[in-house]
Amino acid sequence: MASDHAVEDHDMIERCVAGDAEAWAGLCERYSRLMRIAIRRELEKRREYAAHDIDDILQDSLSYIWLQGKLASLKNAASLPYWLAIVARNTALDWLRKAASIEPAEPLPSPDCEGSDDLDRHIASTSSDPAERLHRRESAKRIDDSIERLPEKEKLVMKLNILYGKKHDEIAEMLGMPKGSVSCYIRRGKKRLRNDLGGLL
Amino acid sequence: MNNRNAWHPEDTVLADYLAKKLKRTLRNEIASHLASCPECLEKAVRAYETVKEAGNSNTPKKRKGSFMRNINIYLLLALAAFLLSFIIPRYFLQFLTATMLLGAKWVVDSKATRTLIMVREALKKGDEKEASRVLNARVRI
């Protein structure tokens, strides 16, 4: 089933690169739902939006891919859904940046990662007491620093687990690792963090 | 953090990474980069989540419900070792020990046992909320 999709996509991509409008229409139809999801997820996080905004951004993404012949740069058909999700997200972020520059009253959308910065912001914003807020911010900073000091593989796995709340099997699936290795990295990472942070955890 | 402003992989390469289409060296290189670049990690996580949310209609996914997928490898090995202990009586004790070890690994590895251990640890810490959260999450799975 998986390979069927990849073969179909491969064929479709080749035809699109050759300028076949019919193949392009088919590809748009197959993946527009996925691209809409990518766009909606970005818009939802940052500001209010209208339904037609998603359509506009989708059109921009598709025009970018078609008019600039971007499909030619894709080497593996199996990567197509991920790549389209990335392109749609990039376009949505550009759109948000433009919208923020037109409406200066709106807070500028951050192109940065939610991860550690968000943890920091979230921790700092959950208390009204300034001293408590400062303490929490410092704690968050210490946690961030400790995570950054972990060995590379543990760091990546721990970030996905702690900052993005991903379960062991999701991390294994995303990184293409055995689930046992992921669990092992998490166990070791947590132990190191516990040693590093002492009474904080 | 140290790589934050250095090299960033192309979007196509990041997509290849998520689709598991990269060779080991490049794959490790991308994983190292993701560990220290919040922007690319964010990009990769969002793409992965989007494709997952879009579901089977757009994504190549593994077939579910296969009989072999539900059988734990350790259980199979334990059974094989147990049978071998009778077929090759000379190594009866060795195979029997292997059966016990693999059987123990199977029990510890099974989802239900892991849930029980997590619930027990949460209760030991006196965190009933966490215990019920673990239990609910597992029930949903």
C-alpha cells in the first residue's frame, strides 16, 4: 500500500515536472487537505484568521511549487507529504509575518521554535507574583541549559519528549529508532537531568 | 544552541529524513542538527504531526491488525527456547534458563505491565492524579 502510493506519487511528480497540468491537478487534489492542515495549525497558534485565509495561503503555496518548478528538487516520492507540509507551513509563516507588519498592533508572530522558549514563557506567565515568576523563569532556564548539555541523541529524544510531549513510540516512529532505544535514552536523560538539577525536579 | 545560526538542511532533505530516505551518515548529521537547532526541530515536528493528522489517505503507513505485529518477539523466542530444550536435551538447562529470561523480558516489555509499573510508581509518590492520567492514557491507546 505504502509503495503503491510512493509509485503513484513518483509518476505524478515526474509528469508534473514535465509540465503536465492534469497530473498537477491530481497532486493538488490529493494533498490539498494535508496542506490545509499544515496551514491551519500555524494560523491557530498565532492569531485569529478567516477561513478564506487558509485558501489564500494554500494557493500561494501551490503557485510557489508549480511556477518555480520546485517539485524537481524532490528526490524521493515518499518524502512528498512531509515536504508539502513544510512548504505550506513556510508560506503560512510568511503570511503571518506580512500580516503582522501591516497591523503593528498585533504581536509579531515568532518564527522561532515553541520548544524551550515557550516553556520559559509558559512557566513565567503562570504566576502573578513577580518573585515567583522570576524564580520559575530561572528554573526553566536551568532545565533548558541542562537539556542542552545532554549528549546529542539524548538531547533530541528528551526535547521531543519534554518540550513537545511526544510519547516513546511517536519519537521512535519520527526518528526511525527502535522504541527500546528511545525509552533507554529517555531513562538515561531523565537520570542525568535529575542529577544535574538536584532538588529542582 | 551552538549550531543555531549555522547550516540548516534544505526542506527536501528534512522531508527525506522524516520519510526515512536518507543514508545513515546524513541521517545522523540531520539528527545532530535537530538536537541543537530549535527552528529545524520545530519544522520537523510540525511536518510529522501534519502528516500524521492528515492520516492514511495521504500518508504511507504500516498496515494494522497483522497477526505477527501483535506477537511479541520475546514471547516467540521464549517459546522457541522452550521447544529447543526438549529437542536438544544436552543443553536442557541452558535453554530453560533462556526461556525464563526471555519470558521475563516479554512480561516486562508488555504494554499492560509497563502501565502497571508506571501507575505503581505514581502511587508510590502519592500522585494519584498522575496515576489516573497514566491509566486513562493507556486505556485510550
